[in-house]
Amino acid sequence: MKVLIHNSAELAQQAVADILTARILAHPASVIGLATGGTMEVVYDRLIRAIAREAVPVRDLVTFNLDEYWGLAPAHPASYRSYMNARLFGPAGIPLERTFLPVADAADPAAESDAYELRIREAGGIDLQLLGIGQNGHIGFNEPTSSLASRTRLKTLTQSTRKANQQYFGADEATPEYAITMGIGTILDARECLLLATGSNKAEAVSRMIEGPLGAHCPASALQLHPKATIILDADAASALE
Ligand code: F6R
């Protein structure tokens, strides 16, 4: 695990955008795993600017997102499909037919999960998986006690995750109870993982991921097993490290 600590959130976000830009420039047909959430908003903003400035070729990219809320139509404003279309795919000009998220209004979540795994395999596997981390140590929506060998499946979200994400839903609409998420085993199959955490509210989870015992109570600690995982932090997110 390589841990890089930057003085500010802006520098950490820029560092992640730079890694993505360099990767796409060097390998325009990469298969990139993507994440959503507040942490990635500035990263995607920086990436869009770099794509325009440096004429980064994106037409051959293939992307797979980590997760999608179960039961939300893709067009729902709080769906991760809407987030990705608005914050990255549209502005960056990435062809939508090459972008994949679990289909959250499919009839059968187990069949959709298996089909998602198959789609990733048929694309040749994920070259670089971008990750955020939840305050409870989740990656994707693999909540604490998820099997470290898990594959894409339907997961119940914890109360703390639903509370953290309530801000994206209207006052009269609760955060969904379930999501389809890549499993921890799916994430570990990526050839490279890149996790970004910023802010003091992530400090405890970051310390458990990096220094804590490897185990299902902190799903992100599974990255200790990955041969090529880079963790990029700002000083606040790194503040609980020894
Ligand atoms: C999102 C995802 C989640 C988030 C995590 C952090 O696709 O997989 O694991 O990365 O919940 O979310 P923020 O960045 O909103 O704190």
C-alpha cells in the first residue's frame, strides 16, 4: 500500500485527477472503475478540465462504476447514473454506451449482479479502480462485515451510510435502503486501486484501513492485500495515522 499525504484537499484531488489523466493519455482504451460521492466531485471537475486542455482521448475508454442505489430509476436526479452523466461523462464527452453502472431497476438484482461481473470480465477486467471510503470504512457499498471475497450483489445500506447520503435526496424522500455494489473481491481484482480520502471525518476510517487489523469490520482494510493500491490523503484525513 502506497500512502501519499498532501497538505490540502485541493492538492490531493488534483493528484488523483493527474493520475487518471496520465493513465488515459498513456492507455486510451483503459477500463476504469469509478466512484461517486462528494469526494470525487472536484476530482471529476479537474479531470474534465485536463481532458479539454490536453486533448485527452476518451472515446475508447470503458468505465464501470462501483455501485448504484437499488430501486431508483437511472433518470432519478440522485441516481449514480445521473451523477456520472452530469459530473463526468457528459462534460468530458465519454460515449455513454461505453459507461456501465449496475442497472438498479432491473427485475432481478441477483441476475443483474452476475451480469455486471460478466460485463467486467468481458471488458478484460478493470485496469484502475478509483475509490472513496465511508466513515464506517466501507468501499463501494461494502458495509462492515461484508465478506472480503464478496462479488457484485445487493447490499443493505447501514443507517450511518443512509444518513451521510440523505443530503442528496429531497426532504420528503429517504435514501434507498439497498444498493447493488461491486464486491470486495471484485474490487481486489482490479489491476490497480486508487483511493482518495479528504477531511477529518474520514480520519478514523483511514487509520483503520491502513494501520488497523485486516478484517471485515473495516472493508477498506482489504486493500492491504492488494499488490498495487495507492491511498491519497489530505492532512485532515491522515490526522489519526500514527
Ligand atoms: C460511491 C462509493 C462510496 C463512497 C463513500 C464516500 O460510489 O462507492 O464508497 O466513495 O461513501 O462518499 P463521500 O465521498 O460522499 O464521502
